Amino acid sequence: MGIQLGMPSIGSPSTAGGSAASASAGCATGSDEADAAGSPSLGSATNGSAAAAGIRAADGLLDRYGRRASDMRLSLTDKCNLRCTYCMPAEGLDWLAKDKVLSGAEIIRLVRIGVDVLGVRELRLTGGEPLVRADLVDIVAGIRANHPDLPISLTTNGLGLDKKAQPLKDAGLTRINVSLDSLHPDTFAQLTRRPFLSRVLAGVEEAARVGLGLIKINAVLMRGINDVESPELLEWALSHGFELRFIEQMPLDADHGWTRDGMITAAEIRGRLERDFILTPDPRQRDGAPAERWEVRRRSAPDTVAGIVGIIASVTEPFCADCRRTRITAEGKVRSCLFSHEETDLLDLLRSPDADDALVAARWQDAMWGKPKAHGMDHTGLGDADYVQPDRTMSAIGG
């Protein structure tokens, strides 16, 4: 199903001459007239920079549709040691040269600017595969030293986690998400093109042993390959106290083989799970989270909540109207939307002796001010005739 893209009220930004204030008021109502006309919700204030629209640093990462990004996704590397079919080609990609990738000090500085200047309230470190960075623990420790209360999570494929879980916890990592699409060695190898299931499971087990927060498991279902495993994956997660997240396959694969008809939808996922489980909506507010959460009860024990399952339905049930994410690629480029075709470079400023934090913050704000309405376009529609898949894959973008 679709959603209305009327944006939530966030209060008026500080303005020059009042233009952004009046535009923001219109945005708060989710004006159908503006949407029908194809005009951005903040009218003429969308042309030019955030500063020209009266947006100050204190207004944070505001966009022209009234959304304010507070969830930072920062990619530490484009490299990965798996070759998942829905993400990368079998031969891999042309990796970035080391000097093109954000250094540890640059990463720590960017996070500081995001948190102290622009209102970032949550950080997720992504990749590629962040565990391949030799300085990962130092990066986490450096961020934690600056921000004692910041939630810091890590998305990983789990390879090497058995050796890094304790050092990461000691450095201040809050919690971890592990990508795991199958519990069967042959299917895992088919999906990832690597026979490493036992190593991933060892990493998950060690993360649980050291107490790395609530462990979330991310799974992408592929039709005819692992889609029949969804109830088994959920039962495994429940029995271990993990929180499973099913993610609809998105058109971000290197081979550009994605089709709308070929993917497993959120509705299908729920239908498969409900054969063995009772799903009821989680009473907690979604609060901008990408996953819609469901309380899970086994049919054999219908009065007992066994855990929570989430479904991220970016394609069929998009949540663009309440998107609060800002993404930074491994080479320091702001990607305002996962499906954007445009990026804004911050690395040159970070490496310029004349560029202070305020200048970096201003360019970051400009990038987010131009965020598209949905799916890199002015409407939702992954798989629509006018949708054009970005050149970069998920591994190169960072989740």
C-alpha cells in the first residue's frame, strides 16, 4: 500500500524576511494543492541554498518538505568480504583508494559536527563491511569520548565479529545489526557467494555473550532461494532473544536485475509468518523508524509475547514522509536519499585548512535541503516507469 506524503509539522525554522516561516506553515499541513501541482511543499524557498531559505545551523538538517534528519548513517568503507547477489557482482567492485576514504579523524569530526551543530541524535556505522577497517575500534572510542550518551550502532555481516565484539563493546558501541539471510550453509553460500555461515554465527554468538545491546538480525528474502525460511529465521531469532528485521529487496543491486514483480513483498512476508505466528502491531510509536514492528506470539502459546519482528517495506509501503536519515558515503559525500542520483562532497572541506566546522555544516545543510520527496524523485514509486536506479550499489552507498 502507499502513503500520503503530507509532511509532519516540525515548527518553523528561523527565517530571513519570514519567507521560510510562511512556507514551513504550509508544509505542516501537507498541502494537497502543492503536491497536485508538483510544487515542493516549501514553495519558492526551495530554490537555492538552505541559508537563502532562512535556515540556520540551529535548525539542523531540515529539508524543503519539513523533515529534519537526526539519524546519521556513516559508511566507513566500500569494501566487503561477501558478494551478496542483491548487492554486489560476483567479481566485486573497484574499491576506493585509501586516500579517497574518510580517515578516522575525519569520521570523528563529521560525527561531532552532526551531533553538536546539526542535531544528530543517533549514529549507525555502515559499509561495505565496517569490520574490515583496522581502526574501527579506535573510531568508535573516539566518537564515544566526544559523545557519552550518543546511541552508536554498527551494521555488519558478522565476519570477524567473534574477535571484535568485546573490543567494540569496551570502546562504547551501543548495539549491533547483523545481516543474515539463511541458516542453511548451502543457501547462505548461494546468496553470499561465500561459505562462511559458521563464522557469521560465531560472531553473533560472541556479540550476545559480551552483551552488545539488543542484537538485530537483518534478512532479505529472495524468491525461490530463501523465502521459505522466513518462519525458521523468526523462530531462531526469538529463541535467542534477537530482533529480526525483514527487508524488502530494493533496486540497488550491481547487476540491475531487480524487478518489482520478482521481489518478496512485506504483505507476503507477513502472510508466511502468520502460518506459524500471531502478529499484532507493536503499541510503541514508530517514531521515524524504517521498520514497522509487530509483536509475535507463537500459535502454540497465543497469550505470550515471544518477541518483536520488524519489516522494512521501502518498496511497497514506503515511509518517505517521515524519513529522518542523512547518509555519508565512505568518501565523505552526503547522500540525502538512499535512491538519490546526486551527492554533495564534504571531504574537500574536511581536508581544507581554511574550512571550519561551520562551513562543513552549511554545505551539509544545503545537501539535505535539496533532499527529494521520495525514492530519489518527487513521488514514491520504486519500479515505476520513471524510476531510474542509481549507479551506485548499496555497498558503495552505505546502509
